Amino acid sequence: MTGIAIIGAGVAGATAAASLQRDGYQVTVFDKSRGSGGRISSRQTLAGTVDHGTPYFELTRPETALFVQPALAAGALQWWQPRMVQSGPAGAVLREEVKKVLVGYPAMSSFTRFLLQQVDLVPQARITSAVRTVDGWTLQSEEGQLYSGFDQLIITTPPQQALPLLQESPVLQHQVWPAAMECSWVAVVQSDQGTAVPFEVALFETGTLCRAVRHDAKPGRSCGTVWQLQASPAWSQQYQELPKETVASVLVEAARVAALEIPDQHQAWAHRWLYGFTARSLDLPFLFDAAAGLGVCGDWLLGRTVEDAIHSALQLAATLKEQK
């Protein structure tokens, strides 16, 4: 049985792990957080669990649609059909449509938890070093803990975090170097007061915000009125060092200007995804150095969506299986 280490328990890491584990590989996943999810993570609040990363995702590829079927059948994913509007100045509706999208149930991170349920997950382990010897890969965490004996290593972190872990493969380092991800600010606004806007998702082409989502309208959410406000990539990058409290206030005010009916009585907090938005992708599904037994996958290689992450991981997993 081949031992494979995967760094990162987001969508790409969880997908690769599930695909390989189902085919008999012994997989261990490491993540710096307490759980899984990456940018589809959820946060526990006094009002309930709230998604503060990617709010939903779409499917366009047959292989990714097939891959998520077990999660759908188990109820870890559910379809959602939100009313989406393209919002203009002062909340003017420029376009309106209903889309069929997928959400984790009862939280976005339920999807990765489902994928990893049969996989060995090592949480709160920030891997800072990866060394290849004749005995395989040895990983070292920030706390100095060593993990060894892996035949293959898969890295699913953002490119800036992947580079230091690719010391054993200058070829992969050179390939990853041009890729970049940038900051993305998100604010979550919670209130016990209701709201009556005639849509669940608002998209913005200009201004401070790029998207606003009625989190409480998603299946299985019971946490009062909750808006998830996502700042535009340009605004996030320009103001990435602002205090979280300031960001929350600015995004709430931007939402009010856009006529999103933010209740007067509310609580708001912000989260900065330091690597939340793909600025430069590689237009490649994955990277693999067969001689080193080292692979890289993630949404940023192809684009910036959850489906890109799934597709990238499945393609790399298929390549590893061919090496067996």
C-alpha cells in the first residue's frame, strides 16, 4: 500500500485524498487549521454556524458532477436555486436570473468533512519543511513534529505557501513561481431582524463590493438574518492591511448604499483571506514531478472556483494512480 501525504484540507486536498483513498491508497492529510474546508470554511457563532468563505459553487464538467454524487446522496451537499441580480448604482437591478448551485449542508465545510471521513487528518499541523530521502518524504511542522515514511507528497496550498515546500523540485518551483493569489475581504452581518429583499444573491461589477449573499436563505441555515458581503478584488488588495473592525464597517455601509436592507440592529465581523483570489493562474490542471514523487494541485492552477479545485485534484490523483 502506497503512503501519500497531502498538505492542505481544503477542497483540492480533500478531493485528492478521497479519490486516492477509494482506490486503496493510504492517505494522510495535514492542515494548519482545526478542521477542514480551506476557503469553504465555516465559523461557529452564537447565532449558529456561518459560512465565511466561498458561499456556493457551480458545476460545468461531467467528471466533477460525477465526483460530487456521493456527497449529494449523503446530504453533505444540496442544490440551491437563489435569485441572483446584477446590481447597479443605488441598488438598481440591471439583470435578474435564477441559478442552480451547490452548497454544503448544513455548512459549506460539510463537503470536505464528508470527503475526509475515511481519511487520516492531522489538524493544527502547519507543515514548514518537506524533505525527500531514500526512505521517502519527511515533513516537519512549525512545532518541530516530524512525520515520515511517505512515498508521494501532494501540496494543495496557495502558490506563495507552496514555494518553500518545493525545495526538492526546482522544476516545480520554477513552474509555480509566476502564479499568485491576492487578498479577499469578507464581512458577515448577523441580525435577529428580518429583511425583505426580493433576491438571495447580488453581484456588483464596480465599487467596494463584488458580491452579497443571503446566507440564511441557503438550505439548513437557521441563524437569523445573515448577509455575507465580499469586497471586490481591487478594494481588498488596496486595503488588505485595514483593521477588521474598519473593514466590517466599510462593507456594511457599502451594502446599505447598494440598498441591501442591512438591519439597524446587527453584529458584523470581517475575515481576511490572505490568499483568497487568483490573480495569475498557470492554465494547467496540475503539476507533477514523477522522479521526486511530488505533485501540486489547486484551483489557482486553472482559475479560481471550487470546481477548478476539484478538477485539478482529480487530474493529479489519476496521474498518481497511473504510476502505481
